[in-house]
Amino acid sequence: MTIVSVDAKNDDLKAESLNLERMIFSDLLPVGNFEATEEFFEKILEIILSFIKTSNTRTEKIIDFYFPHDLEKIFDFKVSEEPKNLAQILNDCSKIMKHSVKTAHPRFFNQLSIGLDLVSLIGEFIAATTNTNMFTYEIAPVYNLMEQSVLSQLRDIVGWKECGDGILNPGGSISNLNAIQLALHSRFPNIKTEGVFSCKKPVIFTSKHSHYSIAKAASILGIGSNQVRFVPVDSRGKIQINTLIDMIKEAIDSNEVPILVNATAGTTVLGSFDPINSIADICQKFNIWLHID
């Protein structure tokens, strides 16, 4: 079995034999053989485990920082005509991790990307390895049942006891886009076939500290970013309830249709939570869709 070691001077991975240097992707399964595949995967796993160990060591730096022009000298980002050999791929993977931020480091603090859940990491390995989709039960039997179970439990958590459905999104921005689309179609059912030209001007309300994806979603859906009204916040970063009510009434008096109020549960500015219960009462009073980001 080929042994790959890390050079202490330049951290480059070098194969002690020429086997990996002579191999390319086609030497792996499904075209190549299992032995080469197993060897390659073992070396990749060594690199990953080394990074996980280093990331959880307090005495290690969070990042070995280089400016962009210096980093470009270390990596060759050009797409070559010929495939890289497996030893070079291992070397590149090692260097990528060496120059990446160690988000699992005990001293790394960030409100969005922090920590590494190893069980979830294995889940990503399994999902990527099975390489399927969620279209039908026939193509993904276990994942379909898993999804239905998770969605059912999530509905129970929020108190939704009736029959319902849901969707697992890749991130908050897409979730906000879907929410605004649902609110728009709920208020104007004919919009699916006749478009936004068939309805009065819809308007969205959100705090000044809300995520930029709200205005972006309004632009994508044809509502227009100008139809997003940003409500002032108080000293703690929470949306001002009385001002929200006044702005809703003003929109109605201007012959506009409030379709959604976005309440933020943890802003990226101060980590503030909008007063959701109070906003829910306002939405119920004015028949407006409530979305919690």
C-alpha cells in the first residue's frame, strides 16, 4: 500500500512510491479498481482527521493567514486540460485545509459559522455517497421516510396539529424567498397564471436590522425592493411595534396591500429577537402573513 507523508517544511504530501503519482481519477472506481480507491480514501481520511484534531487544539492558530496575492502563489487555480494525478490531489486537499479557517477551534467565535458537529459531518458523507435526490420514494426510500418524520416532528414543535407539509431548504435566504412567494400567492391566488400585473401593489414589512435577502427576494419575485418597508428598531434592535402599525395603516390608505410581516429571530446586527407574539397579533388583525426569519 502506498504511504503518503506530510513534509514538515512545506506541508506538501509526497508519495513514497510513484503509484499515486502515476494514477488519475480513472484509476478509481467505477473504471479503476477497489484497491486504488481504498488507498486514496484512506489518505483523504488521514488529512481530514488531522485537520479535525488541529482544529480542536487550543495552541494551534485559527488560521495561517495569507493575503490573496500571496495565496495565489501557493495554489494553481487554473483548470488544466489534463487531469491531476492522485498524489497532487491529496497535496492540494492538504494545502486547502492548511489555509482554511478552523471554525471548530475553541477560540473561534462567529455568529453564523462556528463549530463542527462530527455526527452531522458523517451524515454529509453518507448523503453524498448515496448521491440520490428526494423526488420519489422509488429513488430515495429511506430519505423520503426520514424527511416526512422530521417535518412531522417540526410541525409538532410549533404547535401545528393539522395535516400539513413542509420543505427542508439549504439556507435562510431561500427560506425567505419561499415564504414571500407563499404570502404573495396566498393573498393573490391568480398571480400564478396572471402574474404580478393582475394585483394591487403588494408591500412587505421588516425591521431595519433584518437580513438583506428579504429585499432581494422581493426583487426576484417581481414585487420590487421599493415595496419592502423597513421599520425602525429600538435601542435593543427590536422592531418598533407602534411604528409598524402606523406603517401598515399608511400602506392601506395608499391603496397598497400588506402581504407579509417578517419577524427576525436573531438579527445579524445585534442578535435581537423581534417581539413575535405582538407581531402575530398585528398580522391577525390586518390579515397579513407572518414569517419568522
